[in-house]
Amino acid sequence: MTAPRSPVTLLLDRLRGCDRAAVHDLFPLVYDELHRLAEGYMQDERACHTLQPTALVSEAYVRLATGEPGDFEGRAHFFRVAARAMRQVLVDHARARDAAKRGGGRERVTLDEAAATFGERGAPVLVLDDALQQLASVDEPLAQIVELRFFGGLTNEETGAALGISTRSIERGWRTARAWLHRKLQA
């Protein structure tokens, strides 16, 4: 006898079958969990951040709803893709803010004036995104572990299931990735 499938799994199956309406049915079922993830991301952002968790979830939803229909392998894979969408929203938001700082209709400054502000670092999410891209170029599986654990909020067990890797390997990879990122972010 087959165990009953959850409503989320059934909707993910509909998405796999290219039923675009399924994403609209799915959103209310996963909203609370996505909002919890977004709140976690926003805790690491600066206090005056203009993007709120609800807006982050909404932006990620728009990206998921307007993109290609998902071929999600399950709940963990869906949350991995949603986490990546939220990460990209934060990165795009930070880049837009930094672009506005660098010119967006403002008065031009001389090279000497600009050099005086050169010591400022970019937004933390941009620095982390750059480090993750570097990690992915060196070791893609480690970058996937970071994305699922940090951005996806998955446990070691859920990450292992999503990637088809043992929990023990995920634990080792998570420690290795954190150490690698720590060194990169300190540099």
C-alpha cells in the first residue's frame, strides 16, 4: 500500500507536468516556511534594509511563477530552488543599491574623491555571493551544501536527501565549506 502523498508533493508533480497554475496553488501551502527562511536571511542584513521578509518571499515567488515550470524532484529540491531565488533577489537588491551609490543620477566625483571611499566593502550579501561563486568554481558540491544549509535552511539530513549524499558526508562538507568561506571572507 502506498503512503498518501502530501498536497505539496502533488502540486510539485503538477508543476513537473507543466501545469503553470500549480505554482499559484503551491504558494499558500509553502508561504509560512518561505517566510521563516526570509526572516532568517534578513537577520543577517543591515538594520535599515529596505527589503522586508514579506517582500523577499513575494519577489522570489514572482521569479518562480514567471520562470520555466519547475521539474522539482521533491519538497527539498523545491526549497533549494526557492532559496536560490531569494538569494538572487537579495544579491540583485544589493547590486542595485550599490549601483545607485556609485552614480544613479548623482553628481560625478573626481578619482581622488572616489579613492577616499575605496576602503568600504560591498554589502555582505554581495561578498558572500562572490565567495560562493568562487567556491562553486572550485567545488560545486560544497557550494550546493552551503546553499541548501544556509540559504535553504535545510538540516544535514534534508540536504543529504536533496543531493543524494550521506548525512555524514554532508556534515564533513558543511565543515569544509564553512572553513573555506571563513578564510575567503576574512581576506
